[in-house]
Amino acid sequence: MDIKQFLLEGGRIAHSHKKIITEWVGQVSIYIFAGYYKKPYIIIDGDITPIHYSLNEIDKAIEHYKSIVFSPTNIMYKMHETICELCEKGEEVDLDDEKTFQRVNALRKAKILKIVRNVKSNT
């Protein structure tokens, strides 16, 4: 099932989101609000000002959502992947420890840079 179908079936997708290192981790979600005598519409909300799209703009809404959560400005983008990889190698990851956080963040940034380079080389 793809994202579009998942949303149309009443699903809600949420990703961790954080822009400022000293802030708590929040989330940004996308879902379809239906009911209460209104036409159904798509909502992107959470740590951002809520954004509404009509149902016929579902593809645009999904792309907008992806641009928010899969952005290098979202500190949590690639963070979970990096933490899981380190834990699989037997490393203990404590993000409250400044040295560990800096190491994880550097590895996360390297992953993003690799993606950006791959995209640029394919264009």
C-alpha cells in the first residue's frame, strides 16, 4: 500500500521533527480530516503551522510533507537510521552525552551529503 492509499484509508503518518538542537523532539504528521459536516481535507501539522490541502491536491500535500520531514534542516532526518546502525555494531548511544551526540550528528550529516551528491550526479 502506498502513502496515498494509506491516507485515504484513514491512516496517519508522523515523523520525528526537530530544527533546534536544544529543543525537544517533536513530530510532523499528515492525515485526512473527514467529518463534522465539512468536506474532507488533508492536514500537515505538528511542530509547524498547520497546512491544509483539498483532497484533489493529495499528491501535492504528500510531496510537501516529504519536503518537511526529509529535509537536512530536520535534525531527526537520518538520525534514527544512524542510531540503529551504531547499535547494531554494539555501540551504546546516549544522545544526552555531548560527544556521542556530535558523533551521531556528524554521521547523519555524512549520510545526507551522500544522498545530495548522488542526486546531483544523476541530474
